[in-house]
Amino acid sequence: MPFCRECGSKLFYDRNSKEYVCRSCGLTYTFQDLVVESEKMFENKLKKDEKKKAREEYLDWWLSKKK
Ligand SMILES: [Zn+2]
């Protein structure tokens, strides 16, 4: 079940409008909106992992230099 970007509540699928509706704040999302959003989140996570890796590599390099 997808969650609302604004308030984090569960979204409900409205068969009539073919949209996901947040019952807490009233926002609606199309399926496309949700797909795009989850892709963005996935990309952000990848970027974060890359940054973390780069930092660790730098630390390794720095520590080996100190010896
Ligand atoms: Zn909401």
C-alpha cells in the first residue's frame, strides 16, 4: 500500500477516478505519480550509498597515508 507524501498516511485506491486518495489530507495521486516518486527515492538511496562509499574510501586512504 502506498503512502501519502505529505502526511504519511495510507493511500486508498479510488476505482471511479482511478487515483490514489489520502483520507487524512485529501491529496490524490495517479499511479504514475507514485511510480515516479518511488524511482526518485530509489535514486536518492543509490546516491547516498555512493557518497557513503566514497567517504569510506577516503578514510581508508587517509588512514593508510598516516602509517
Ligand atoms: Zn496525506
